[in-house]
Amino acid sequence: MQKILVSRCLLGQRVRYDGGAHGPFSLLERWQAQGRVVPLCPEVAGGLPTPRPPAEIADGQGVHVLDGRIPVLTVEGDDVSAAFITGAKQALALVAQHGIHIALLKARSPSCGNRENYDGTFSGTKVAGEGVTAAALRRIGVQVFSEEELPAAEAALLALEHGAGGTIEAG
């Protein structure tokens, strides 16, 4: 059975920077019941508290953080790049441990965003880009989806399992 790395906030766990959560979503609840979900909040796993100051990447590109070219900064100007990179490394370790090929991560998070992020000005301006963990996962071939792409994530899981000769319960 294929496992899926899932942002803890999407499971209703209050780990977001503001102490909030998103979800739970019925599809994720079903996957949890099936034993598929491997939960992770990369920011908390990297050592950041909840709640914590909001953080953004100057150009919205997590890959640039991984490459040491730009930092992740809080609204107060503190460099929290090390925590973000540590969280991404923990995600990679879980992927290796569980043979994960699909991740469902929080949209527009500086860790987890997979299509767009905020531009680092804390003005609400969005730019194309991905978070630090999403970039690290994509580098090793993990398919990364957000909660806004649940049907696509489910389709990818079905394709992966059917291609591997397995079946999953459809819902």
C-alpha cells in the first residue's frame, strides 16, 4: 500500500504559524483510516514553535533556499532558513523510510507551497514558486500536490497503485 506524506495542518492539527489548521478533508480522513498518511509539519519538525512569526522567501523559490542563495525570513527579519532546511531533510527521510512517491502539502506555505508562494514582502503578493520542503521533494521525484488539488492527488495515487499492480479503495 502506497503511503502519502501529508502536511499536519491539513489533517486538522493546529501547527500553522498562527496556531491554526486547515481541514480535515474527507479524502485525507479516508487515507488516514487506510493507514496511508505519514504526517509532517516541516516547520515544527525543523524546531520552530507554534505559534511563530510568519515567514516568507524573498523570491518565493524554496530551491534557492536549499542552494543557500537566499534565506527564509520572518516578518521580524529573523533568518529561519536552518529550521526550514532541517524540516525538509526530515521530509526526505520519511519519504525514504516509507517509500513515498506522493506528498499533499499546504498551498502557499514557505515550506510546503507547490505552485505559488508569497514574495517575501509580507504584503500578500503571490509569485510562482514552491516552498523549501516541496522543492526538496520534487528534486528527488516525489509528486507534490496541495489541498487545492485533491482530485489530482487521488488520481496520481490510483495511477501509482494500479501501475504497481495494487488496488486501493475508491471513495
